[in-house]
Amino acid sequence: MQDNYYNEIKHTLIKNNVTRAVKQYSINRSDLNTYYEVGRLLSEAGKHYGEGIIKEYSKRLTNEFGKGYTISNLKYFRQFYIFSKSHTVCDLLTWSHYRTLLSLSDDNEIDYYIMISKNQNLSVRQLKERIDSNEYGRLPLKAKNQLITHVEPTAIDLVKDPIIIKHDPNKQIQSEEELHQTILEYLEDFLNELGDDFTFKASEYRITIGDRYNYIDLLLYNIKYRCYVVVELKVTELKAEHMGQIKKYMGYIDTHKKSIDDNNTVGIIICKRNNQYVIDYCSDPRITSREYIIL
């Protein structure tokens, strides 16, 4: 009787090998369907013959098909079958993506990484980097709840806290100028930290308030939410004057730069946060303060 399961698994694998050989475009879909089906059969066989059946099947499949059918791989196939009961499998992601996601246990976290992998076309390496940086864990609670309830978050809602800033380990960051330069050197990583659809517009963007020149550290634009984003960098804790400063800058952009089709400018203050953190809330929902850590 147990040979019936083995023969079905063998037939499924042979069918997949044929598909891979003659239909290059559908390799990924065929792989995912195959591993799902093998996982289902292994799950059923295990109910009848116990956990030891995987070891036996691994040995027999390796003898017939060669590498790739270790005990651990067969367990991954079975885990993928169980995983598929709770999550929609999309063939935009490869088996390697799903292998990476199988290490996670929180369903909401898994759904988040599936979403950004599809929307941002993440490679497996990029996905691993996002997971290793605990990107989901650094999302504000409000954003997590919105994702769970399928409510559309805003640009600000998806900004991580803390923000991880990559830098050259041989360089010290002791001033706002050094922090600014570090962000520019790793600009793509920085924009990814903020969230999806942020684009760079200018560094040290000059504006005139009264009879004085002022300089916005970073001026960004969010394509999805159609709004300018003013970013101010501080190497101290957040202070009251920082809030007043960024409100002036946001008002200037709203008055002089945004078009009739743009939404109101939002503001982000990136600051150090120590035990003497001064302000931890702001009445203007378009301004958010975020701690940064250097990686």
C-alpha cells in the first residue's frame, strides 16, 4: 500500500521534469504545483506509516532521480503543502522565495513579505535582507493592523521604526552632514527603508523663507500617494524647534511646489532617541519622527 504513495510521488516528479524540459516559461509554476502535490502525498503517507516514511522515500527517490530529495527537502515539500492552506501561492515567487518564507511562523508577517515580494519584484537575496532586518517587526502597530484588515495604509504609516541606515564602517557619523552624506551614498537602501514608491527629488533643496535661504535636507516624492515628502536629519534627540522647522518647510512646498493634483506635503524627522527623548507625539498627522540606527 505504501508503494502506491511512492509511485504517485514518482509519477508527479517525472511529469514535472517533462514540463521543465519542453515548457521553459512555465517551469516555476510547474515546480510549485509539483512540490505542493508531493507535499500532500507525503502528508497522507505519514498519517498511515509514520514519520519514518520520509527517510525511506528519500533514499528511494535519490537512487532513482539523483540529488534534491534529501530528508530535509521532502520535509520542506510537506511544509509547503501545509503552508499553502493558509497563504495564496503566487507563481511570481519562486520555490526559493517560499523556502525562505517557510522559516517564518507568523501568518501576518508571511503575508506582508509575500506582498512586498510581488509588488516590488524582490529577488530571493533582497527578501532575505528584508527579513534579516526585521522589516515587518519595525512597522508601526497601526500599519500592521491596517494590513491585517486590508485597509490602505498611508505613506507615513509604512515608514519603519527604527530606520536602518547603512554606512561605511570605516567612517564615523558625528554630524548631520556626515549622516546626510551616508544616506546619499546608500540612497536606494534608504528609500527602501522608508517604504514603497518613494523617489528622490533633491538634496539640500534651497527655499526662501522671509529674507533668508533655508535648505531641506532631503526632498522626496511618493508616487503612489502623490505627495512631496520633506525629510530632516538630526543627530540629537527630537526637540520642539525641529517640529516648527519642518512645518515651515512643508508649508513652503505646499505653497510653492506642489501642483493642484498633489496631496499635502508630509514630513519625516529622523533623529537619535536616547533616554532623554523629548517629544514622542505630534499633533500634525503628516509629521512622523523616527529613530535611526546605523548598520
